[in-house]
Amino acid sequence: MQIVLDNLPRLLRGLGVTLQLTIGGFLMGLLIGTVIAVFRVSPVKPLRIVGAAYVSTMVNSPLIFLVFLAYYGGPKLGALLTNFQCALVAVGLYLGGYMSEALRSGFNAVSNGQAEAARAIGLTFGQTLMHVILPQALRSSIGPLAVLLNANYRNVAVAGIIGVAEVVKAGSDLADETARQYPFFVFSFLVFMVLGFTTAALAGWLDNRVAIKR
Amino acid sequence: MTSLSSWLLDVKPSKPGELQITEELGPRGRRRALIGTVAATGLVLAAALWIVRRFQAKGQFAPELWRPFRQWAIWRFLLLGLGQTLKAASVALVFALTLGIVLAMWRASSPKRKRIPATMFTEIFRACALVLLIKFSFFQLPKTPGFRGWTLGTYAFVAVVSGLTFYYSTVFAEVIRSGIRSLPKGQSEAALAIGLTETRAMRLVILPQALRRALPNIFTQSASLLKDTSLGVFVTYSELLSRAKIVGEFSSNFLQSFVVAGFMYIVVVAILTSTANRLQIRQARSSR
Amino acid sequence: MTDTASSPLIVVDKLDKWFGDHHVLKDINLVVARGEVVVVIGPSGSGKSTLCRCINRLERFQKGSITIDGATLPEEGKELAALRADVGMVFQSFNLFAHKTIVENVMLGPVKVRGMDKASAKVKAMGLLERVGIGDKANRHPAELSGGQQQRAAIARALAMDPKVMLFDEPTSALDPEMVNEVLDVMLELASQGMTMVVVTHEMGFARSAANRVVFMDDGRLVEIATPNEFFDNPKSDRARDFLSKIL
């Protein structure tokens, strides 16, 4: 294990990249997911179609494929992105599709009666949305969203294929350089185990705090 | 004209399970929604046009880039890759599902010698990154006694399959476990009450029902599994994605190759996801 | 505001509603006077709930008109919201806001719609909760209350808006039998204090004791309107006789 400790800075930098992609991708996905979710519930049909098409594409494509697409296709659209940015965009777009569904499920978990009762006491559309529907919808969405966050830190490992130095790639590069494979494998396994347990615990705690007693 | 506008607006009363965000629109609301629809359609078309123009400006629609796809050899190459994808996926699926069922049963049983190993296995492998599992398998396999002397392609295949199996078995185990938990307690109580042993109760009564309930999720996760065969690029497994890359290198048309490959992925995976959705809807309806 | 005491509160004029091809309300004409308690009864599918929900436009109708306190029922938007503030509604499934406490449920309307400050709204809300008998549950969430308590909280929520008329859509149908009376008692008290009420219900006892008029609906039509005594002792129409023989 000494060799791991010797190279710790580089490995930790890789971990940093992993975390950046995980959290950054999550936030980007949240933004995109919100927009797409709004499209999907709006009364305007073209928007609903666009939203559904977006979700279908993202959910049915492998993330690594989107990474390649961003990497090779980005320059063709005229955008000059670093490898990291390509990966980030791919992760954001990918998660956006899943998140829109998570948000929508939270949204649909609010019963129609809640909205009717709100209207019946005279709340306008905007007030109904802000004070009755959204608070409940967001709280119901936390569960599915946390699951996505928990999956994301594992997914972003595919960014290594285009050379992004996240933790798995950092580990395997070092393994190739030092001709010592096992220590770095073990390190990576441990890292993911820790990340996995912390995000799962975080998700559970959050869910308990904000869950609406029904 | 009215039928077009009503198709466009289509504020249908919500399907059961969907929140109706706006109430049924009055005349003013209908007008606003119509304007919004027209505006949105315009915006969407404009955006699509802009993207097409950009691609055109960069010459992405140039025939040379697409000509390789006139040749059957290219298609054959890619389709074989798709075959490899499906091969790895189906083998992994069978193993993962079987192992997942065993894990779920063991986790639900009372003797500790079954429950603890199953729980440990599930928790450990669920936290792993699939990339890591596949890479490790690829690295470790040739060194393991009994697995030596194969071809590189075989190692790649086995690595992908074993990685997928270990990871997705835990995923399926979880899915089936929640299926088991969703059953009313009375089922297991009744089964035990008529004298079945715990194992037989599980096999004859609980598991079939749990599997039926978990079926939509099983399909969804199978779709995920199929997508994850693309991680074979990390270990030179010659499936669809890596072949798309090769075609791109060969004819310098990466974007086009990936688009074609992506299309294939989407179509194949969509079959699984749409089945999952339809099962979900059918189940929700029948449980009312 | 002269002559309001004698002018009717709700006027339903030649109302027709289709749900797709299904003609759910056929030529409904009904006048509800101020302070009157009108109980609507009838078999399932008769359209009585739909009629009740048309009055505050939770359901739309295609033909006819509804006037409340002299003003036509607005189509949509802010005007409709303003009118709904004056029309209280109590639902079969209570529909208390699950993410808020009971007192917050009652306060939401006065604060957001009437523009009351939070302190006065809270005082008002507590007063209403005491009045319906659940003052001690003010800081709980709806899921912690029994059905009867939730429905009483829903009544308090509707009363907090100082409505001109209260609509009740099968308020006790979702309650366990032992809790029905606590809700009916609250409704009886409201009636005795002069609140104009339109109540859709299966509780014949309530109809007999509290109603000024009983409206019998069948298959989307108003079949018979009479005082409770006239209706229960001496129904004029065959369908009413048929219905009463089945349930009494």
C-alpha cells in the first residue's frame, strides 16, 4: 500500500475530478431536468413532444456514447471544449433526462384534490403552484433524485475513456506507470465504497427529514 | 382549423396518476395556450434549423462523410458489433437475474448463514463502479488458475459478462427484494400456515408474485445492463460502440458513425424500456 | 347593498353539462336563497356531485349560467379565484394540505387571498378550530388526525374565508360510521347560525333535520324539489319513491 500513499496527491486530484463531475453533472442535470419536466407537463403540445423526445433519447443511450458524441461532435458544432467540459456536458444532458422523470414523478405524487382544495379557497394558479403543489412535489422528488446522485458518482467513471483524469483513470495510469496493479484497484474499490455509503446515508437522512407524513 | 387547434392544445383531463396542473382552460386560457403553442412550435423549428445550419456550415452533411454508409461492409461491421453487444448482454442478463433471485431469496430467509453473506455481497458490489469491475476482471482473469490461455477476445467477453453479472445481480436482488416487501404479509403467513417450509414457501408462493410485481423494474434494469455493455471499450471488447469508433477512425467521420451507432442503441434499448413502461401501466391499472 | 336579504344567493339557470358524449347534467334550474340549507340527494351517477362542483367552477359546463350573489360566475383567472374565495367548499376526501400543520392549513387562505397579517390570521384560525372542536390539534399534521377531525379541520379552513355560501360534496361519505356524527354536528351548528349551505349527501337524517329544501336528482335531472317532510313522507315522483324505498 506504500505505493498508493506515495502517489496520493495524484489520486486525490483524480478523486476531485470525479466529485466535480458527479456534483457538477448533477446540478446541470437538475437544471436541464427542470426545464424538460416543465415542458412535459405544460399544456403546449410541441413542448410536450420535445420533452418526451429528449427523455427518450437520453434514457435509451449509454452515457459513454454521449461522452463520445460530445467529444467528437462538439468541435463540429464549433464549440471548443476541454475533455472535462465534454464529459460534464454529456453527464449533464444524460442526467437531465432521468431527472425530469424523477421530478415528474414527484409532481404526480401530489393528489389532484390538493390542487382543487387550493383553488376552492381562492388561490390563483401561481399561488396554488407555489404554496401547495411545488412544496409537496419537491419533497416527493427527493427520494428519486437522491438515487440518481448515488448512481452518478459511479457513472462518471466512463469519462476516463476520453482522457479525463478522474479517479479510476488516475489509478489505472499510475498502475501502468508503476507496473503495480493491485494497490490501485483496491484504492479505487475503497473510494467507491465510501462514496456509495455516504451518498446512500445522505439520501436516507434527507428523505427522512423532508418526507411528508401521509 | 378548430380540430388542429384542439389537437395542438389537447389539455386532456389527466390520466389517473397524473397531476392536473392547470384546470380545464376557459376561453381566455385556451387562446393563451394556442398562442403559446404556435410560438413554441416556431421556436423549436427555429432551433432545429439553426443546428442543421451549423452542421452544414461545418460540412457535416457532406456526402463523403456519409458515403461509407453506402457500403454493406460497414453496416455488417457495425451490425456484428450490435450482435456482440446483444450476446454479452443476454449472457450477463441470465447470470445476473439468476444470481439476483438467489441473493434476494437468501436475504429474505431467516438462517443467518444465508442472510449475512447475501447482504454482504449485495452491499459490497452495489457500491462498485462497473468500469472498475470490468477492468479488474480483465486484468485478473488471465492470472487466475483455470482461466489461462484464452484469446484476448474471450477474455474481453468474459470480463464484460462477469463485471455486468456481479454488479447487476445486486441490482436485480434489490428490485426483487422490494417486490417481496411489497407483498402483503398475509401471503407468507398463509404459506407457512399450510405447512410449507420457509424455502418452499419462498419458491412456490412469494417469489412468483414478487417477480411479477418487479417485472417492469427488471425490464428497466435490463435496459441499463444492455447500455452498459458499451463499457467493453475499456477492455477492447469489440461491441457496437468500439466498432463505431473504429469506423470513425477508418473513414474520418466520427460524428456520423456515432450517430448511426447511437441510433441503433436507442432503438434496441427503447424496446426494453417501452416494454417496461407498458408493464408498469398495465400493473397500475389492474391493481385499482 | 339594498335588498340583499331577499335576493337569491345562487341562481342556476338552464345548466347543461356534457362529459364527452355523456350528458351528465340536463337542464338544471335551481335557486338557493340566502340562509337556506339545500340538501341534494340521489343515486350514484345522478350528477349531484358534478352540480355542486359546477357552482364554484371546479367543473365546467357547456350551457346555461350560474349567478352567485348577483354576479355571473367568472370563466377563469383572477376573477374566478376571487369568487371562489367567497364560496367555501368541503370535499369528500378532505384534501387538507398534507405538508402544512392544521393551523397553517386554516391560515393559508386568509393570509394569501385576503391579505391578512399572520398574527390576526392565527387568532382567527385558532378560534375556528376551537369552534369545530379540534383546537388542541392545531400544530399537528393532517396525517396525525382521524378522518372526522380532518374533515372538521377542512370545514374550519373553508370558514376562515368568511364565505357567503358553503358547498359540501359528500362530506361524510369517506368517514368511518362513528365519526360521521361529529362532522354532522358541526354542519348542523353552521346551519342553525344562518349559513347558506348546499349539501350533497347520503345522510337522510341530516336532510330531514337541517334542510329547508331537499333536491332529488336522478340521471342528471332535477326530479323533485320539496321540503324535507313533503319529500320523505309524501314523494311525488316514482323515481323518488323508488329511491326512498331502497334506502330507508
